[in-house]
Amino acid sequence: MSNKSKFFNILKTDGKARLGKITTSRGVVDTPAFMPVGTAGTVKGVLPENVKLAGSQIILGNTYHLMLRPGSELISRFGGLHKFMNWKLPILTDSGGFQVMSLSKLRKISEEGVEFSSHIDGSKHFVSPERSIEIQLNLGSDIIMAFDECVDSETPLEKVASSMDRSMRWAKRSIAAFGSQSRKFIFGIQQGGFDEKLRLESSKILTDLNFDGYALGGLAVGEGQEEMFKVLDFAPEFLPQEKPRYLMGVGKPDDIIGAVERGIDMFDCVLPTRSGRTGQAHTRMGEINLRNARHIKDDQPLDFLCSCYTCVNYSRAYLNHLEKANEILGSVLLSIHNISYYQELMKGIREAISNNELKTFVENFHERRKIGDLLEL
Amino acid sequence: MSNKSKFFNILKTDGKARLGKITTSRGVVDTPAFMPVGTAGTVKGVLPENVKLAGSQIILGNTYHLMLRPGSELISRFGGLHKFMNWKLPILTDSGGFQVMSLSKLRKISEEGVEFSSHIDGSKHFVSPERSIEIQLNLGSDIIMAFDECVDSETPLEKVASSMDRSMRWAKRSIAAFGSQSRKFIFGIQQGGFDEKLRLESSKILTDLNFDGYALGGLAVGEGQEEMFKVLDFAPEFLPQEKPRYLMGVGKPDDIIGAVERGIDMFDCVLPTRSGRTGQAHTRMGEINLRNARHIKDDQPLDFLCSCYTCVNYSRAYLNHLEKANEILGSVLLSIHNISYYQELMKGIREAISNNELKTFVENFHERRKIGDLLEL
């Protein structure tokens, strides 16, 4: 298990923030890291080589979407998700738990697992901890997530507690189903809602199970940033210092910044590509809408300091034109920029931690956004 | 004018087919050449670098679309269409004549020009030979087309004749408006419908005006391949041997093959990208529909002999998956392949002419398509 002990190295800390390195057989991931989401076997609208050129070292694949279409057995027969979608670097897959709760209808949860209807065609499916791990192994994922039950931010405490208990039993079944895999890693998922005691209890159980890393689940489910940060003020430290910590489904740039300050190492979010498909660009000055008429004659790039393909080659006026003409290339170019923006942000964060300057970095981040984009024109 | 005399060189002939080279200040175009269409300042769905990697040496821009949105004056202020859309190689622009007739409503044609309503917002516009040339110069086009009147395949002969006469008067006004441009070139457009006498008359007038090249207009307007080839059996030879000949808006792979055999040097068509957005791939074995269920488990590339990005990296099963999931990347990957297919076809044609083997090449082309894709499985 010597390679497992080297899976995650912490190189430097700055306050609670950690600079680290995850090492997998498919490549290294510098942390804090952002993982673009490849929901259905594609980071929407972007060629894999451009996802990589934007600075991505790992992407996320969705178990729920891929089990329904095209099916994990088919992907396995094609040599796994990496080969199927032509992404050679590491892939982390979620367990499907969150999507089963949020996307599917007619779900029936039992101790054994979840029976649900596909949101695509209504067909019946069953997923359990064992089946989730099997699917993720079929996909050839490098980092596999334990199967958990997810509750939303309105759930009463007793239900949060019983759900956490079940998720911990499922975590145990997940790690048993995973078995011993020399080149793959499995993360457990801390649950417990906004309750400190439950989060601590969950962490103790997971720590005993000795996962390779730990995610914080049940956050970014509609509670708002303030509420989320309150939990992040205590929850990450309940997990082993020496293992990577992953905040699932987060988030907006300032969510990420605040979470890094609170000791989180990994993030994933659909925002860069979803924004890109709706005419939105993330920049150092904040978010801008390319469909806005103020960009019609604007010869600036999206962001002067950005060196991505889009910013080097195109004006806001051109992007405004593509948006108005509903051209696919608008979505493509904005998605490329947005992924690059996120990866540049992570790089900046890592450099700041390395130089013990995270506090200044965060201040500058908020200061630039306060000035905004309009005044810089 | 020494650079003008070198604009087009014929290197070799094989029957009526010609191997040639067009030289512009932005690069060389080997003929017979296919120009992908960049209607609204983008070859739909494909990054310019991938258009180039697919083997394209020139693209076409649409005067009608760009004059309406974002406007040629705006593009001029941005340094021209090349800079605006980040395409560094040559651009040929059409004159807008065809789209004014086919896309706009409420058009009013006079000797002066055409008044029409935008198909986008109903706004009123006017385009004349002088205005068309001005727009194309604003765009910074390398090869500019004379402004002509287009009639459809059902038009009675008298109307075809009077329309051709008007197009020839407009050709004269176009070349006068173009003036002397040391690094740009202008093509006249032969008209005359399916009538040999009118085509000859049109050619004589255009030849006297001494254009840099000549297009054949009024074809590919719904008449069918047989009717078009009948015209191509005589019409190209009415034009000066030493100038390039461009068949506008053509076409399907077998249209191009037949037209090259009849002495055509240049083509443009939206088909590769339009097919790509509707799940269709062009291959040596014919056209295939990636949405078809027979590709669900198909681990073949689109075309075994194709070395494009899509064929090197992806299976038909993956492309089928993207199509079913309505993923943008499906359109992107199929468009990249289809442009590559067209450019490989042109390269094959050029090599065949060079080796005096065009007849064999054409026979093999039709033979492979007759066998089709299904039997090769």
C-alpha cells in the first residue's frame, strides 16, 4: 500500500488553507483543485484538449447520468470512461446519490438502496452502495465516491440524523464493495446537515473506515453561503488532517475562496460551462453578461489578464455577436474562458498559500469585484 | 499588376479537370478547393484552428448575414472579418445577391439595386452593386464577388435573359466600384440559367470586363444534379481558361466530383457543418446517421481511413451517445469530421489530377459508395 500513502501530500499551509498534491496513476492534481463537470461523458461544449489547456488536471463524471445513458457496462466494454470520452487525466466520479434524489421521480428508499425512475424515459432502476461502486469501477474512475443519501436544507433534524446514520452504514458497504484496488481511491462523505454534533459523529465513523479522502456532503443544497460557511467553520477539521477534503458541487468563485480558507482541497461545479451556455463570463471583475448591449462595440477581451484561447483571440463584441446570433461557438468560447478563469483562480490560490499570502489574495479578489467591470471601461 | 497575373496558376490538367494554385496575400489555396461556409462570422460550431487543421485553406463569409448583424462598418472598425473571427487565411465573400433573394421578404428590385427587409427583425435595407462591394471591402475579404441577381430554376426563359442582362450591368458597376486593389481580387458571376446561348453571352461580357476569376451562378438552385451537369458540360469552357472557376453553393460530394470533371476549381457549401449539427457524417462509404440505433455499440471510428481529430479519438458509439443526449460536442465533433472529409476528398482529387488518374479516382469513389457502410461492418 506504499502508493496509497503517497496519494495526498500537504506541501504547505496558510491558516487553515492547505497546498497539496494528489497523485494518481493517471496524473497529478495540485490542490486546492477545481474539477470541471463532465455530466454525460463530456464537459459540455468543450473538446477534452481544451479542457486540459485551460489548466484542468481532473474532471468529474456523473454516475447517475452515465448509468442511465449509455450505461456503465457499455462504457466498460469500450475500455472505460477515459477512453470513451478521450480524457487521459484523472476522473473522479460521484456516487449517483445526489442526482437520484434531485433528478429522478418515484424514488423508493430502503436500507438496501434506492429504486427510482429515469428522468429520461421513466424506466425503473435500482442503485445500492454495491451497485454504485460497481458502476464507478465499470467507468474506470480514479477516485470513487461512497454511495450516500442526500437530504435538502429544509429537512428536520431527526430526519437529518437518521439519514446520516444510513449514509454511514452505506459508507461501510461502499468501502467493502470497493475492496482492495491498488490504483484507485475511494472517498467517504461526511453528512449531518448543519448540526455540529452529527457532523462530528459522521466524521468519526468515516475516519474509522479509513477512506483515502473525505467529502463534505449535504452542503450547497440551497442553504446560502453564510449558512454553508458556518458549517465549514467546524466540519472540515473533524476529518483527518492528512487526507484530502472535497466540498461537493461548490461553487461560485467566492464560495470556493471562502471554503479554501476553511480547509477544503477539492471542488466541482457545473457553473463554468452552464454560465458559458447562457452568455455569462466569469472574470476578475465579476460576472458579465455578453448578451448585454454594452458589449456591441466593445473591443476588450473578456479579461485583460486572462491568457485563455478566447481572451487572446476574441473581443467582447465578437462574443456579443455570437450570442445574439445563437451561434454554438459562443457557448464553446465562453465555456473555454470560464473553465480557464476557474483554473487561474485555483492557481492564484495555490501560489498565495505557497507564499503565505492567502489573506491578501482574498482581499484583492473581493476588492476587484467591488470595483466591478463597468468602471474599468 | 504582376502579382495579379500570378493570382492563379494551372499546374496540370486531366481531361477538363485542372490542378491549380491561387495565391493571395493571406496564403495559398490549392485547387480544386472546398471552402467551408462561415455564414455569420463563424464556421458553425468549429474553432478556427480546427477548421484549419481539417485542411481548409480558405473559408467563405456571407455579406447578407454580416451586413445585417453585426454590420460591416463595425467589423471594419475591428480590423476586418479575419481579425474579428480569428481566421488568418484567405476569405472569399459572396455578394449577398443570393440571400437577398432567398432569405429576405418584401424585396423590391430596381435597376439601382434591391430594397429588402431583414429576415431577423424586419428592418429595411438597400444593397446595390456599389454597396455590396463596399461591404465586402469593409469585411476585408480577399476575394470579392460581383453583385448579381439570382433567379430560381422555375424562372421562364425571357425572365432569365433579362435578369442575366441586369446582372451583367451590375457586374460592370461592381468592378468599377472595386477599382484597383493590389491585394484583393474580384470575381464576376456567369448567369443565364440552363440556356447555352445566354451563358455564352454572359461569359463574353464578363470576359471583356477582365475579372480575376469567374463563378457560375444560378445553379444548385433546385434543378437537380442531372440538369446541373448538363449546364456544366458547356458553361465552364465559355470562361477564360487561365482564370479560376467557382461553382457557388455546391455541394454534395458527388456534385463536386462531377463538377471537377467538368472544369470547376472552387466550391463552397454549408453541408459539412449543417450535416454535423443533425447527426450526419460524410464518409468514403457514403452518408451515415449517428442517431441510428445500429451505432449504439459500434466501436468503429466514423471512417477507418480518416485521420481527423474525431476519427482518431472517438467511436461511433460515443458519437451516438452524444447525439442521443443532445450534447453540443456531438455537433462539434461531427462538423470537424465532415469538414475533414471534404478536404480529404479535395486532396484526393488534386492528387488524382496530378497523376492523370482522375477517372480511376472517380470510379473508386462511386464504387465504395455503392458497397456502402453496412456491408463493411
